[in-house]
Amino acid sequence: MLRSSKARGSARAVLALCVCVPGFWLACSSPPPGTSDPRASSGAGGLPQGASGASAHAGSAGQSPTSTGGTWASAGAGGSGGGYSGAASGGLPNAGATNGGYSGGSGGSTSGGSAGQIGSAGAPGKPTFDVTFFVIADTHADPPTDSFDLRATARAVNAVAAAGTWPSKIDGSDTHFKGGTIGKPRGVAFVGDLTGWGTAPTELLTFRHYFEAGNSADSIAFPGYVGLGNHDIDSADRSADLAVQYRNQEWSFVDSRHLGPNAPVKVTNFDAASHNYSWDFDRVHLVQTHRFAGDTGYGLASSLPFVAADLKKYASDGRPVILFHHYGMDTFGTQDRWWTENDRNAYRNALKGYHVAGIIVGHTHAAFQYTWDGLRVFQVNNAKAEINAGNNDGNGSFAIVRVTDQQLDIVTCRWLDDTGKYELIAPFFSGPTDAGAAQ
């Protein structure tokens, strides 16, 4: 919500806000006292645990296996040969129900041990996925179209997607990231305040110039999943009639990007009444709720029925869920002028039973992480620089998010200039994707 400063033409190297809180190791070598490190539950090398082998025909003592993957068992006492025990195939994706297994033969006469037993059927392997997406907050696009800060943000997005790598250390601390090349983002999610003052006819043009793929030579190269914030839909100082006109144009912009089978950025599910929508990147289910889920401001229909039905239909199988909205659950974000405790309680109740990997928000113009009623919340900094103004935390930044079946990695990317130079900085996070079903 905070008003960002005007564009800055010089690079600044100001340390980002970095706070150590439970579950979020921000350049810390160990977790805070009284907490457990969520990284400890990750499988070795970040790979899922595989299932045991499928059933196979039993073989008589000393007989060669008719299935692959067996490991030699010891021979039966006094016998000339033993059976086989099935390979567990642990640590390999989709390995279940592929290899037959044999149990070892019991001791017998000199002619060999008794027949091996039929192995039990292996469970299907856990599906694997590796999804990368970026999150940008509070672009506050204003005229004129030529914006140093927004151009710097867009070019940093394209540059890190083209040649970025996950750092093993930040500020001297191990990141515990899965590592390797930063994947090309499947999309870029926006968590509100696309525009500076909701002056839709001019400010949306500026936003689209930089953040609508294909709109200009300066724009990001990836699909944008747009969400509105208070700056986009509040009345500000304009007349009531003009405020309604501009607000409707902002909602129409959302609809034009995501509603219907011919939308330029297709989604899985769209609620025309609240403009909330959801989509899927492989087995990751993502939900955009704009200012917040359940918002009824300015005559908007509550999206809570949509969110509840959407999660029941698309996330009841335990897949990870990521939710996006503008207002956070921090001290600034929970002021009653934004949303009330009753609003948050109703929203939290709708999430019970689902595997919420994270909630990603904006609004406060700072990057940090915390836990809200057992759920992980990731606050994304604003896109524009704030130097000697606002939070005075230097150039703008955005979040890079990687979700695999085992691990959730998030790092902050701060632009350095408008040529595509950037740095990967704290705050960062690495932990298990599945934090359990929301209670």
C-alpha cells in the first residue's frame, strides 16, 4: 500500500530486511532457539522416497530371478543357493511397482534352500514435479510510461530466468537450496497494487508495457497472473462516479487476461463474481484472491465460497497449494482498515484440511517471512526503489519460487540497474514443500 519513491537512476546496495523467524532461515546458520529445522525432513539429495518392488513369482532354491532389481541374499544354511530380496528402489522418482522382489530361501539340504516367497506388491511411486515461478508485488505503475524502476524489474526478471543459478551461500550462510540452474518461470504472479492510484486509463498502460508478455520490447517474457490491491480499486480523491468507472476498468483488465477459454493467460477456474481464479503448474495448485479472500468491498461478491469449492475440487488429493493476496498478516497488513480479524478467521477456516505450502503477499513494501496460525506466509518487497523514503531499503526486488515434490525454495532477487543486472539476496527460505494439512 505504501507509496513508492520516484525512479532512481543509480544502483544502490542497501541490505534488505532480514529477520530470523521460526521456519524461515534468513541467512542464519541454525534455526532460532526452540524451533526445529524443517530442512531435516527432506530426503537425501531432495529426492522422494521410492516404493518397494512389485510382486514376482517365487523361485526354487538357487534359481535365477526372472525379474530385475533383486539383490543377492545369503544362501540357506547347508544349501547350494539362496533366494533374492527385492530392491527397495528408495530415492528414485516413480520407482514403485517396477521391480519384482524375492525373499531369501530358508535353510535346507545340500540340494538347496526352500523356495523363495512371493514378494508383496509395491505401491505406486510418488509423482514428481519441479516448478519455478516468480512473484512481484506493488509495481505502482504511474505515467509516464518510461519508468527506470519498472524497466529494471522487468529486465531483471528476464535476465535471471535466462542465466540465473541457485546460490549455495548468501551472506556466508548455507542456503540448502536444491541447487542448479534457476528454471524458466512458468509464470509471474502479481500480488496487488499494479497501479499507483487506480487511474486505470493511463496507469494500466504503463503496467502492461513492462509486465504483459509481448506488449513491448521492455516487457517480461512470461505469462503474468494479475491480482489487484487497494491502490488499484480504492476511490482515492476522485468523485464516486469516476471511482466506479476506474474500478470497473481494473476488474475488466483482470477478466480480459484470465476469463474464458480464449484468455491470453488461461487458468483452471475463474469466478466471475469475485474475479478470483486458480490455475495449476503440474501438481501445484495456485489461487489468486486479490486484496484478500472474502473481500466484499465496493459491492464485490465474497470469494470464500469459490475458494472452498475450488480447493475441494482441485486440491483434495493433498497436492501443495499456494495462495496469493495483497494484504498480509503482519502488523501493518492486519489493520482493520484493510481487513478484519473476522475476515481472516473465515479465510483460515476455508483452508483447513488442505496442504498449504505457502501464502504469498505484498502491501507492506518489505521482504520477510512468518507463520500465521500454523501456515507459512512470505512477504514480497515492492518493485520500485525506496531510498530516503518509504522503508528506505534500497532498490526494488521480487521473489523466485521453486516447488518440488520434496522441497520449497524461495530467494529474493533485487535489481541493480535497468540493464538486467541483479543480485540474489536474503531473505531466503528452504524447507519441505509439505508442511502438513492445515488444522
